Amino acid sequence: MNIKHNRTISRRSYLKGCGGIVVALPFLNIMTSSAADTEKKIAAEQRLAILAIPFGMVQDKFHPKETGFNYTMSDTLQHIKHIRNDFTVFSHLENDVRGGHAANHAFLSGVTMTDRNAHPEGNMTIDQGLAEKIGHHTRFPSLNFAEGTYSFTRTGVSVPAVSTPSKAFRLMFVDDSAASKESTKKSLKSSGSILDAIRENAKRLQKRLGKEDKEKLEEYFTSIRGTEKQFAMSEDWLDKPKPKLKAGDNKTKSISDGDSDNMSANVMLDAWFELMFLALQTNSTRIVTIGINNWNFDLEGVKDAYHRCSHHGLQKVYLDQLAITEKYLVTKISDFVQRLNNIQMPNGETMLKSTQVLLGSGMGSGSRHTNSNPAILLAGGRYKHGQHINAQTKQPLCSLYLTMMQHMLNDFEIERFSVSDGPLKGLEIINS
Amino acid sequence: MKMLTNAFITLSILFIFSPSSSYSEENHQEFFEKHCIRCHGPKKAKAKLRLNQLKWDENNKDILEIWQDIIDQLEEGEMPPKDESQPDKAQVIALTSDIKKKFMKLKGSGPQVILKRLNRKQYHNTVRDLLNVNVLLDNPADPFPTDGLANGFDNVAESLIMSDFMLTKVLNSARKIVDKSTYPEKRPLPEKHVMGKISEKKKGGKRIWPHFTTDTAVLPDGSINLVRNDENEPGDTRGQSCTSSRNGVPLDGFYEFVFEVESKGRGNAVKLMERMKNPRYQKYHSEDLHRLEIYYLAPSGKSAGVSQNRILIESFDLTDNKTITIKRRYWLDKGWKIQLTFGNAAAFGRLQSNYYERISGQKLSKENNEAKKEFVKKIPSLINKIVEEKNLPRIKIHSASQEGPFYDTWPPLSHQRVYGKPGQSVEMTIQQFASRAFRRSVALDEIQDFVSLAKNSPEGIRTAIEAILCSSEFLYIIEDGNGPLDHCEIANRLSYFLWNTMPNERLMKLAAGKKLQDKTFLKKITREMLADVKSEEFVKNFIWAWLRLQHTIEMSPDSVKFVNYKRYRIGTAMVKETETFFKYILNNNLPTSLFVDSNFIFVNADLARWYGLPNVDTTVAFKKITLKPNSVRGGLLGQASVLTASANGVDTSPVTRGLWILENILGIKPAPPPVDIEIPEIDLRGKMTIKQLYAKHRNVESCSSCHKKIDPLGFALENFNPVGVWRTQYTSGEKIDPTGYMPDGTAFNGINGLKQNILRNMTLFNRGLISKLLTYATGRHMTTRDRVIIDKLVNKATKEKTGFRDLILEIVTSDIFMNK
């Protein structure tokens, strides 16, 4: 994206003139005055990129022995030592959920579906918590890619993921036809009157119900209000053109053509990382989660399935294969981090400074089927990175999420998220 | 044993303590004083229980659970402990029957949510029946989020959530449904397409292929041969096929198909057929009849269901060398197609040239020159020649045709459901639709909001219909007020229980005629409904929840390790086995003990091989076979579905399987493990036997109290691998030791020992089954308030050995079902 121009143009004329060839809007260093100020402001906002994996990582190999800034790289992290100063690794964050695989979905909330009733925010995940607050600033409040088992709303609804790369591409970058926009407008209008009618009708019903059912029906009323809000937002976005990408980029072309749909796990993951990057860079959303499940990556030296290897029972043959898969996964993160580090933003910072990158799992050990002490790694953002923090099972995983939320929202007064009531100690944010 | 229920461990902390004097039944207190208070009193309070302070509180379900536990502990003789002085039997009975009397006075579900949102399946079926619209292929519930599960059930009120996310999808789907239900004025004319014609033609400058297409050459007589099946996974479209057209049908409608097919050459050239060494490829079993499969094929770019783009409609075992004519009428949505394949053909790799090399025995030159290109073009017809000459195993399709679209009436009935009869008033149309949609009779003044919507604009009626499809009274099953369900509510409960859809016209009429509160009549109706094919919905959904079959998909078997699991469609076959087995017991009104052990099962050829049973020639139909004495396959516990659901797709664990048996077969739900337990690494490097490994955590006190009841049960199933195949040793070579003991300490050996012990006292099994049936039927959790009625039913099943169908009739006419 390092296109150099020696004249300044307004965004509108730029778009007009370039037709299909253009680029990611917000971070282009060529706008003037107020437009540029807006760009700078947007550039400075924090973004969040998450890679959620299904079986954790082999704990002994992942977690470093020493804590603090002078820790020695663990076997797994050794592969990404070149970005050492760009991330922090965590061990023994308290993850008080049970169920092994069945609790993996609690990775980003710290609360399982079954326990959701005991918590005021249910099992809302960090991405949805953030989307509630800042989602209306972007076309997509948040995006979920690949597997939709990691993201839940306040009411416990599992947010489905876009499952094929080409579809995600269309959603983000291909404008609807004028006719389809017109029909969307029409249906938004008719939906508005439908929502009014069903609200009035439900009020009649409510009078007939007992106490518990009345409370249950509240969900319905809340949904009507939420939907109205969403529709208002969609209407706002409808006439705004979607960002255009540079023509001739083979990678994006092949994604939009569907070449990576339903392909091998490696091809898919590469496509998802590309789309995650583009989504954030074009400010289509500020929150992206890639969820992977029992995917079998095509890697030299790996012949058994990922899930099978995770049940290693300390046997070398499986541990060796897991080491290869885990190396592959952390390397994907370091590649992404480096890529962000090479992007210059309008405000002069690298994109990494304004993007938090989280890698982790809801499972601690795939072999023991436990959820405690999961592998968690956080890169990017304005943190003072380069250390290993051992939370000694005294601070919940959600404390890290609370810190990340505070950073995202630039609001350090937020007191709680999910099961945490204070930010993570030891992780410092440098405001420069 | 009941110590395992959460009550003692977690709930007893919740007491609000008050002076014992406020407790009125002096004799209870006397009994407690004498036998219990020393351990469960002011001084010791073992299990955090203080009986001197226990009060009756019918609105507190935690307190009620403790009272229920007291009954259970005393009746089962668990308390007082054996080494303490034992109370007089008569005293125990006096006390327990006194408490039971109190329970009997509690009517209804107590404080619980019973307002049920239609789940995905119910919504799908209800839309279908409400509008008489065919939504099998383009399912309007597809975009909805997954429904929350409660103990495996997807129809429990509390767990069915509504959200703005969902409501947006509901709005969209409502629009699509109305689109789909309504038709333009002009009736389209049917067209006919056949196999063998040149397939390409031009329409408005665009090339289309309306005729049948196939990836083989057409023989001079116009027939084609299906010879290979190269699917990577069953259901993917790589298998050789004959497809009704390339573009799919032009319009929604019924299409009539006629196929003339013949199975030929079965059992010939077996050596040639078996040459593919790679286990991933399908083997040809010459002893099985050839199987023709008919699929719905989704429009390109659209998937049908989770990851596949086709849906199996039906399959046939074909008799050898006999041409049969298959006539079918299928509803196809726009763009969908029909596809025929030879389901159990051998695989040869996907390339025509590979196949040619194999059957001709000739190697093609490696050079890529003009001569080779020319030759390759001829391969399909050369293949045909060899296939015919050598009479290789194949399904010959002599002819195929498609004609349509057809409609039963014009405009189709669904159109009238939306717009009403011609000339009918708007009020009337909306009222009629709302009454059907709300599944009760609706007065005009209740639906003013919809009527005014309908009158508002030229497109008003359809907007109003869409609104009704998004309304709370359509989306929720409503049972308001207290006490007995009214007739209409019974019709709804019954219909969703047995058919998983809205009540049909007849049921609604019976409700309007106030017939359904009569128990004898209700039983008659239930019997009829069970006999209807729609009751398959009950069988499928109930089994899925009861036996937690969702696990077989969530943690699906490792595709590398268990390559044949997918290859031979075991995943589908094993569920079908369990359904067929369940239906047989239901339809023949057999005792529930057969679920624990039976001397028969139902298998197809693939499953029979999976189980190591003698050959069964049918690959499609499930045959009832009688098992040898001491077979391990009788009852549910020997079925691959259960054995796969209770494993995790990679290996087995006595803990998971033990827990599965405890929860789903014995109906006991242990408390979750305490927090902050360090679970030891399971070291499989062969230093310790599996038994020793698991013994380790049973020696830890905090684990032991539950795991000494869990793990030993699981060991009974260790002889089955994670996909239900019999084994006597682990892959490490270690011999399997399937001995264990029941929660009460009785030792057993292997699965048959376990079954004998469960059969000895069927109370627990029946209680578990009946509670789950009731949960499924009412859409709410069973609590201690329901226990007295449940126990009556359990008694019938256990002591009187009531048949399973009669048990369902008892359930439907029980106070739990007939009350809110």
C-alpha cells in the first residue's frame, strides 16, 4: 500500500477518477485537511485481530520457564523470537471453566453457555462486548471468519462466521447493484412497519403471561429495539460505497474468485489472514476473529490428524507432529504481526501500534482435556511488550480481556468484563 | 448414591436457617433426632446438611431437592450408614410417604419458563405446514443461529434465546417464505428433457444445458454405464454421475422423472475391482447388490446442509440383470438438480485415463503430444467398449427423462394461504391466517395491528403476512395461565411432541370441539399420531437428544485414523440403526428393558461388516437379525451410534464413557468436578496399564467420591474402539481389562456383565428415560415437584413391564403433560 502521489485529492474525486483501481481508503497518505484529520483519527483507533485455536498448545513447550522481560524463549516461541519485543506471552491466567472440548467456546468470554445465566453479561465474548460499544462506527460491527463457535452476544446467541473467503470478500468489497440497494431500502422500510406491528401485538401477549414467561418475552422486546437500531445503521451504510481494492493483486483476485473456498486448511487460513488484514486496513470493521476447529493442516512431517495428535499422552510420535503444527500456527501470527509492522499509517505510526493481535484457545491441554492454563499470546497495540507474565491462577483470563477492552476503547474507567473486575496487573500501556 | 446429585454438595449451602421449632411435623423431627442429627445437625453438618433446620418450602426448588434426596437415601438404604443403628422399616415408610404426600400437593411446573421459541426444526416444519409451501431444499431456518442445548435437548424453553441477530434473520426469512409461497398469474408450461440428446442450446444469447449430462460416453443404444465411485467422502460430487441438467430447473415446481436402470455384471472381474490399495478408496464388495443412489444436487455455489452440496433422497438395492423403471415426482427449487450414482461401486481414482489403464491393462504414453490428446478424446468410448465386453460391474441407465414444472393447482395452494380466497375481505384473510399461525382461534380485535398493516398499502397483505410470521405468537409456543392446559394447548403440545410441527386441521377441530382433555380419547389420538409417518420426527429428535448424538458430529471420528467410517457411511448407518431399533420397540409396544439388552438388532451390509457379523446382502434397507447368545451388540450399549457419541473421535476414555452411562442410561447427573484440581497428565508411554492410570485419580480424595462411580462403568465399554468396532487390545498391544463395578459396588465383567446388572433393577434406567421423554414433551426441565408422578410411571414400566408405546400414552395423559 505504499503508493506515493505528489498531489492531493479529495476522497470523492479520487474514488471517482480511479474507478476500480483504488485502494484501502482510510490509510492512504494523500488526503488533505479535514479528510486527512479524519483519517488520522481513525488510524489512531485500536483494532483487534484474534486467532482462536481448538486444542490449546502443548503447555510445557509453549510457556516459558522464567517470567519478566528476560525470560528465555520456550520451544514453541523460539520460532517467533524475531518478534519477541512485539508480544507478551501469558501463563496461568485463570480460566475457570470445565468441559474440555465442550468448554472451548468459552475462550473469549471465560463463561460457558451452560453457566451463562449466572453472569450479568452472560457468556458475551470480548469481540461482541466491543462491537456493542464501537461497532456502529464501521460497516461491520465485527467480523467472524471460518468457524463460528467462538463468538457470543450478551443474550448467548452464537454469532455465525462467514464460512467461505469469497463470500467474505463480496460482503466487504463488492458493491450491491443499484437495484438491489433500492430493494433493500424498500424492505428496510417495510420491516420498520412490521416491527411496530409485532411490538404492539406482543404487548397484548405479555399481559396474559406468568412472571417467568413475561421475563422471557423481554428478550423479544429487546430484540425488536436492537433490530430497529441495526436497521437505522444499515440505512446509513447503504449509500456509502464499499472500499475498493487495488486491481491486479493476484492474492485478492484469487480469493474473490473463490479459489480458496473449501480448499485445504492451509490455503483457507492464508486467505482468512489476508481478509482479516484487508478488513482492518479498510476500516470495514475494527474487530475480526478467525476461528479454527479440528482442521488438518498439510504440513511436512504431519501424517496424523490434528485432533488425534492433541491426544498425545506424552508419546513422542504425536508430540513431534504437534510441534510442527504449533510452529506453523505461531509463525502465521508472527507473519501477520510483521506485516502490520510494515504498514505506515497516516498518523505516522505502524499499523501494529493500533492493532492488538490475540492468539489463544479455550483449552489448556488437549491431551488431558482441561481448560486451565491455556496458551495465550498478545501482540501489537501500545503495550510494553517483550515479557512473560505468569498470572499464577490469581488473575482471570478475562482481566486480560478487560485490559484489551480498555485499550480498544481508550477508556480506563471500565471496571469489569465478564468474570473479571479489574485489569491485568503487569501489562503496561505506553501512551506516546 | 443420590449423594451424586448436586443437592447435598452445592445447594445445601443455600439454606436460610431458622429455628427448628417452626417445623410442624413433630414426628419427622423425631426421626431426624434419632437417626440423622448426630451427623447432619448443629454440630457436624456432614455434606453441609443440617436437618434440624430444614423447612418445607414449595417455592424453593433447592429445598425441594433436599427433601427428595432424603426420600431417595432412605428408600435405597444408603442412609443411615450401614454401621449405624438402622431405623424401623415402618418408620421409614411413614416418613417417606408423608413427604411424598406433600410433594403430591404441588401442582404444575412451579416457577419455570414454559414460553418456548420454536427451534430451527420446529420453525421449518411449521412454516411448511402453515403455508403448504415446500421448503425442504431452500430451508428458511438455515440462516438462524444454532439453538441452545439443555442436557442435549434443543427444545427446552429456557435455552431457546431470541436476539436482534435472530430477529433480523426471521424478518428476512419471512420475506423469502412469502416470495416462495406466491406465484405470478401465468401458469408455466411443462417441458420435457431426456438423456442422450445433444445437451447444449442457446437461449437469449446464453448457452444453456437443459438436458441430462453425464461424465461418461453415451452408448450407441442411448444408454450409459455408471462404473465408478470416486467420492473422497460419501456425498461429495466427485462420484461419477448422471445429472438431470447443468443449470438446474428453471422454476420451483414438481418435476416428474422416469429412469430405466439395470444392475449388470455383479461379481465379475473381482480381482480387477479390488486393485485399489489405498484404504481411502471405496472397495467393491461383490456380495452386495448394486446400489443406485438418487440425490438432490444444489445449484452451484450453494451448499445443501453443512458442507455437502447434495442431499441423498433415496437409494435402491438393484436385482441383478433386471431392468426396472423408476418413476418419481420430486419438488425442486429453482436451480436444483437430480443426480444418479452407483453408490457402492469401486473407486479408481478420478481420471478417466487412470480407469482406462486399469481395465484395459494398457499404459498410456507419458508424453503429452497431439497423438495422445487425440487418443484421450476416445477414451470414454473405449471404456464403454471394454466395460461391455468384459461385462464389468455397473449400473446401466437405459433411459432418463425429466418433465415439469407441474403444480397440483394454479395458483398453488400456498398462494391462496397468503392472499385468501378470491373476493374474500382483508379482515377475513388476515384472521384466517393468524388463527392458523397462532395455532388457536383468534378474534378480530386481537389482530388489529396486522389488519391495518394489510390495508395500508397495495402490498399490504403480504406485509401483514410477513409480520405475522415474525410475531411473538407465531414464534413462541404459548401456554398461559396456570393449571390444566386448555384443549388448544394440548393439541399444540401433542403435535410438537410427536410430529414436531403445528397441529393439523383435524387436531385443531378436536380442540375446538373440546375433546382433548378426555384421557381415553387423548390416548386414542396419540396412538393414531404415533402410527403416522410424521412421528419419525419424534423418533429422530428424541434419540438425538437422549443419547447425545450431537457428539458424533461435534467430535466426529478422526478421518485419518478411521478412514472407513466415512467411506462406508457408518455415521449415517449407525444413527439409522438406532432409529430403526427404537421404532421397532415403540411400534411393537415392547418393554423398555430391550433398550438395555436385546437378542436382535437392525443392520445393513456396511454395519454388519463393521460389527463383524455374518453377511447381510442389503446395503440400503435395514434388516432385523437375531444375535447369537452372548453377543455384545444387543441393546443400545452395543450400537456404534452410542459408542461413538460417548468417545471423542480419537480415543476412548472410561471417564467419558462412564459419565455417559451414568447420565443417559442410569439418569444420574454427578456434580461437576471441584475447582482448582490439577488433573494429571495421562501418560500413554506404556509404563502403566490403562487401569492403573485411571486408578491414580481415584486415589485423590476430592476426585474419588464421584469417579469411583464413574470410571468403573466406563471400563465395560473399553472393548469398543471410538467408532464402535470390537477390540480386545489397545493399539499399544496392551490387553483390555473390561471389568468394573456398579455404583453400589457389584462387580461385573465386560459389557454383558454391565447390562445384566442394569437389567436387575430397571428403576434407574426407566426413571432416566421417562424424565427425558417428559422434558422433550413439555419443553421444560423436570424437577422434584414432578417426581411423584414420574415415579408412578417408572413403577409401571419397571414392575408392570408396560410396553413402550403404552408408556408414551401414559406420559401424554399424565398430570405433568396435561398441566402447565
